Amino acid sequence: MLVQNFLENSAQHFPAKTALICGGQRLSYAQLDQQANRLANALQAGGFGRGDRLVIYLPNSVEAVLGIFATLKAGGTFVVVNHTTKADKLVYILNNCRAAALLTNRRNEKLARDLGDQVPSLNFRIISGSPASGHKPEISDESRNLAYLQPLMESAPATQPINVNIDLDLAGLIYTSGSTGDPKGVMSDHSNVDFATSSIISYLQNTPDDIVMNVLPLSFDYGLYQLLMVFKFGGTLVLEQSFTYPAAILKRIEDEKVTGFPGVPTVFAILVQMDLSTYDLSSLRYLTNTAAALPPSHILQLRDKFPWATLYSMYGLTETKRTLYLPPDQLDIRPDSVGIAIPGTEVWLEDEAGQRLG
């Protein structure tokens, strides 16, 4: 299965269902699929094709989601870069992945216009929103190959592009933070993403009735996979910018009747200190944690605050996405354990010569 099929299949089975809630926007699967088709067709008309990289330099947003799936539908590889990344690191990533296109916002329009000499591979840049009057909607030879997202999509057909990929083609490049050097791009092909999403969905027991809240950046594999998983099982994703305003997030969980909340230790450290009695969070079915282990004291406090919800502790690397998870019934027994291999994974021991033991 190709990753764009996640959206396409859900659009076929649940066309009118709300797929994405972001700020004040609510889009159905059919709407998202058609908009992604339009952008994909516009990209292809501009010469973007199989294997080309499109860098998405945006905060969590509808436009970022469209950029991911339009890139895939056009046969390319998406690269989501954290919107707080400094210009020098952005230029490094653009050159390192040989980006053919950049999708960003008005805030970064000057930066996008000035990248020509620094990134030779960059054929065109797309700015979210609409242009001032007088700009052409096409990706063409207009000033510095710059186009605006809204008119670009309006000018393109909503027909589904023909899939040109195989499952061994790259779907995405996920760049590490580069805290100890230059950022490094982790390659994930379509089969990698398909396996990882299916495995995690199976142990979380996700169904189309699930509504998942994501406060994590789409540039972080943990945040990105919330989007990919939800679209694969046909649920609803509530996409937020961050956890900067916890009270607003909790109110959103209550209002949208969120069933799944993925977090990291810093998020849960804030939650356990809050008075949650004024919120109805009874819809939450599960909480997940990764990035670092939860302190045992926080596990106890989370169980006390969410006694009805299942808490999953998970471990992984960007290179493999998810590797291990701790079955919830083992969390109290061995809270420091990284768990067992995720479903579909084979584990064995080898001696120094590389021979299997046992």
C-alpha cells in the first residue's frame, strides 16, 4: 500500500466524515482528498514528479497536511521541517535533500524569494494563502518561480493523479534535530510507513470511532504518525499547534470528545500538576508516551487522574519509528521496561559470529 492510499481509501469509505479539525477549520475526507488532488496536479504541471522532494516549512496546519498528501499523490517525497528551524539549517536541509519545491507561509515569503542562489535544486516555492492582485496562479517562470497556494489549487483539476510509485519508493524524509551536528534525514519508504502504522494501530486497537488529539509537531515522527495513522484507520485528527496553552487543549479534548492523546514526558509533567476536575475528559480511551520514559511517580499520578484510560509506554527511534511498546498491564509491574517488540516484528539473539542462538 502507498501512503497516499490512507487518505484515498478513507475518502472512499467515509467521504462526509470529519477527517481533520484544525483551529476553526473542519474538513471531511472527501474535501481533503480533493484539495490534495488539486495541489498534486498543480505540482505535476510544474514539473514535479516521482522522487522529487517537497519541503514543508510550516507550523501544524491544514496546509501542512495538504502538502504531505499532495506530494505523495504527485509521486514525490515529503520533508516536514519544524517551522522554528533557523534559516541556515533550513538551507542545509534544502540542499541536503535536493529539494525541488518549498511550501511555506507569508511570514517566510522574503526568505523563500531569496533562496534561489543558495539552493540550486529549488525549482519553485509555494506560499500558503492568496496573492495580491496581479499575480498568476500557475507555477511558471514568474518572479523567482513563486506561486500562491490558493489560486494554484483553484486552477488545477480535482481528479486523482495516477499513482506512479511502488512501495519501495521514498515516502518521507524525517530530519533529526541536529543537536550534535548537522541534521540527518531518515529515509522512510512507503512500505516502512505502512508497516509501522498498521502495527501501532493494532496494539492501540484504533477504530474509525477514534478521535485523536495531536499537539506534537508534524516534523517529529511521533506527531507525523498521528496524522498518518488516523487517516489510515479512518478516524478524526484534532491538530493543534502545541501544548503551550494546556487549559485550551483540555477544553478542546472535552468539546471534541477526544479518545486518544499522545504525549511526551514534559506534557504529562504539566498535566499531573493541573486540577482537571473542571473538565469532562471521560471520552479519553488511551494515553501514549514516548521520547523518554515517564517517571514512576508520574505514571501513578496519571493513573489517578485518568483511571478509565489505558496508558501505553512506547519506545522507538526515528530510523525505525516504533520498535517496542510496554503492554499496559505490565506498566505497574515493570515501569522502567521498554517493553516488547511491536506486532509483526521478529526478535532473536545472535552470537559474536552473527549466528542465531536458541
